[in-house]
Amino acid sequence: MIISENTQSILNSLDSSIVMVGPNSEISYLNNAAEQLFSGSHTQLLGSKIETVLPANSPILLLIKKVQNTTSAVSDYGITLDTPRILKQIVNIQISPFIEDPNHVILNIFTRSIADKIDKQLIHRNAARSITAIASTLGHEIKNPLSGIKGAAQLLGTCIRDENRELTQLICDESDRICSLIDRMEIFSDKRPVKREPVNAHKVLERVRLIAENGVAKKIKFIEQYDPSLPFINGDHDQLIQIFLNLIKNAAESINHDHGEIILRTAYQHGVKFALPGDKSQFLLPLVISIQDNGVGVPRNLNELIFDAFVTSKSNGTGLGLALVAKLIDDHGGALEFDSEPGRTIFKVLLPMHKKEIDDEVY
Ligand SMILES: Nc1ncnc2c1ncn2[C@@H]1O[C@H](COP(=O)(O)OP(=O)(O)OP(=O)(O)O)[C@@H](O)[C@H]1O
Ligand SMILES: [Mg+2]
């Protein structure tokens, strides 16, 4: 199979594994991700029978036959691959006939972690949108009547007996508390475009670390694993501080033992692109900033919900921290994903780099 160099480099940039299988079930092409999945090089695998790299009796073999016979595409989800060559993986797969030669079929294999990541990234985008709508309504519908209630309670306070004044004071204090909660939410209805400037991620992390060490993360050890040549972020300095402060605060609050550790990590990933369904444009999100903690982990029952507003497992939490993080990252055109188990939770933020550096970069 002759594939032009350009097409090869496109296929090699994909996270999913692409394999082409010929009429005698021989592998006639595979991209880099497929080489990694099957733990073998191009030269070893080209020409081998697909049966020899997949588990015996794998449903994928039947699906390949089906596509060869019917020439229509099929998909299947949650297939387990476990062979000496392939470390145990759960994958989703799409098999399509090759239009130019229907005897050949193309396998597009997504490992579940990629599929899960995309699901999670979409969850945080949806959460950010729903909170934006709620926030703009609440601002109007609650704050106005609330100031009326508070005013009435203050008036009442001037003409009642001293022992009852405590109650009118309670109404005033609680009204103030609701108002400040709504003020926190109003930031969600801020639709101004993000101020774009070149921002040094390490300076942002330094600042956030300093604030945290003097507040929420007093007894926690910070470990920095920085890529010193990291390009600048294209973003808003103050909002980036808010994003990482919330993530570090959550990391610190999840640690309930004396050996608390938070790892701040930055890395540059080539070719990380992210596109939204229905949106043709692709964002280049090569800057990866992760916050890892050794705390209790995200409660399992909250896994799908943590980016929603008011979802909290803390007695004094508002559940607005991650909803705000999701909104700000969404405004930056970035992406957010997390992976959590007890003792190891990582929140990974993917961000665009500043335009000047994109122009300087040779792709
Ligand atoms: N690093 C983490 N480790 C474990 N659980 C986490 C972590 N980050 C978030 N969570 C879970 O996600 C929930 C939602 O987090 P979020 O920041 O939105 O709200 P909160 O921290 O509970 O309240 P607030 O941020 O308003 O103080 C938390 O209550 C917690 O259960
Ligand atoms: Mg929080």
C-alpha cells in the first residue's frame, strides 16, 4: 500500500490506532499509535496476519469478515484486548471498507482512556454552559428581592423589642451570605472575551504556590517538574491564577494525612489537537499543566458530576470551584481532564500557546 508522506504524517499524529487489513487478513498498513498498541515495529508487523496480533477468538476478527462481506462499516465498544503483545486494554473500534479497494478494511481503534478523556472533556464543557445560564438568571431574580427583604428586616429591627432584634439581624446576615454566593456565581455570566497575552505558566504556578503555602496548603510538600523551555500560554494571567488556585486548593483539601504532596508538572505535547463535535475548527493545545495530589481521590459517585455547580463532598464547600475552573478553561479554548484513584489524583489542563510562538514554531 503506497501512502504519501503527508498522509503518513497526518495518520501518525493521531492518538487512535489505524490498521489496514488486506484480503488475506494481512496487515498492509499501520500508524505509529498501532505500532505502540501492538508493541511491534512497522517492519515486524507489515504482512503479518491480523489474527497473530489480536487475541484468539477476538470479536474484531468476526467484525473484519463482516465488513469484507457486506462492505459496510461497523463499530463496537468495550472490547478487551489482552495478549502477550498488548497490555490489557479496553478499546472501542470502528471498521470501514477501504473505498478504493473493498477487499481492504480499515480499523480505527480507540483505547478507552482516549474515549473516556474525550467524554470527560465534553462533560466539563456542558457543565460550564449550564452554569452560565443559571448565573445570569439568578443575578436578577434573587438579588433584587433579597435586598428588599434585607431592607424590610432592617426597618423592622428599629421598632421591635431588643430580645427579638437578634432575629432581624439573622435575616440580614443570611441575606448577605446569599448575596455573596450570587456574586461568586455572577462571574459565570461574564461573556467578555478572554484577554489574550503571553503568560509564563511557571510564574503563574509560583504565585499560586506562594498563596497556597500561606493558606490552604501550609503543611504540604510541593514538587515541581517543569519543562524549562515551555512556550508562553495564550491567556489571561489573572484567570489562569484563579484556575490553578482552585485546583491546588482542591488538591490540598483532599489530603487527610501528614505526608501530603502536590506535584506541579508542565510539559509540551506535540500535535495535541482538540475539536468539538459539530465544530470544524481544531485547537492546538500543546501546553499541559497538571496538578497531582496524594489525597483521598475523587469520590466515585461524583466522577461524572464534579464540574457541575453545587456538587461538593465537603461540609463547608460551595461546589463552585471546578465549575469556575471549567468555565475559565472553556473561555480559553482549552480542555480539562482528570484521572483519580485513592492516593493519586491528577487534574490536567491543556492550553493553547501564544500566537507569536506558533508562528515561530515549525510544524
Ligand atoms: N483533587 C481532588 N481530590 C479529590 N476530590 C476532588 C479533588 N478536586 C475536586 N474533588 C471533588 O470534587 C468536588 C467539587 O469540587 P469543587 O472545587 O467544585 O467544589 P468544592 O471544593 O467542594 O467547594 P469550593 O471549591 O466551593 O470550596 C469536591 O467536593 C471533591 O469531592
Ligand atoms: Mg474547590
